[in-house]
Amino acid sequence: MRVVIQRVSHASVTIEGVCKSAIQEGFMILIGIENADTQEDADWLCKKIVNLRVFDDENGVMNKSILDVGGNILVISQFTLHASYKKGNRPSYIYAAKPDVAIPLYEYFCQELSRALGKEVGTGEFGADMKVELLNNGPVTICMDTKNKE
């Protein structure tokens, strides 16, 4: 699993002109899933994400987690995070999991992240043409890949 986490002042996702989810301060997370990914990968990411200390404390130091600041999370599925670009100029997505594997794992990830956060997580719609808007706060952007856990 590969995620791009952006600390945001606000973020939203719109599908066919209708706002599906919107959040204020927190994380907007793009997630890409591979065939080899498991629920254990999702569990590891959830724990890392909710404990990631990238919010400012009273001294202006990034020392607080999303749990500490009561932040929100918006999760968007994005198979293009697994683009293979080594050959030619048109990316290949052969490493991205097909929907029958990716959808249940995406739903599990969102459910477990919501449980760890202690509140509902906003989502997009798997496979939909989504318009994502955000105001990156910092900017702070962190990439994580479960293949680099150790």
C-alpha cells in the first residue's frame, strides 16, 4: 500500500458536480493498493497515520498528532500511485490491484482508520471520476509505502 498524506486546512471531493465529502483541518490521504497488499498493511498504515506528529504544538513545533488536534481525514483511492514509468512515456498500472482486490481493502482501510481516529472518515468513490480540492497547510506532504516498513 502506498499513501500520500497531506496536512490540510480543508479538503473536499466532488463527483458529477455533487460534493461527496468535505473536511476541515486534518489529512487528505491518497491511497494506492497493490495485489500483494493485506489487512496487516492497512493496520500498520492506520496506526502510523493517526500517530504521525505533524501538527504544531503551542511552540510552533510539529509535535502533535491528528488525535491530539481533533483533526479530520479524507481518503481518496488512487491507483495511479502505482504507476510504472520506467519504460516509455505512458505509465503502466500493472502493479495496481484490480477492483475485486482493491475495493475490499480500501473499505477495510477506511473503516479501521475511522475506528483509530474515533470518528467518521470522509471518502471518495472507488473508480469514480473525482474532483479533489484541498488547501495544503505548510505545505506538509508525507509519502508512506508498506514495502518500506522496516
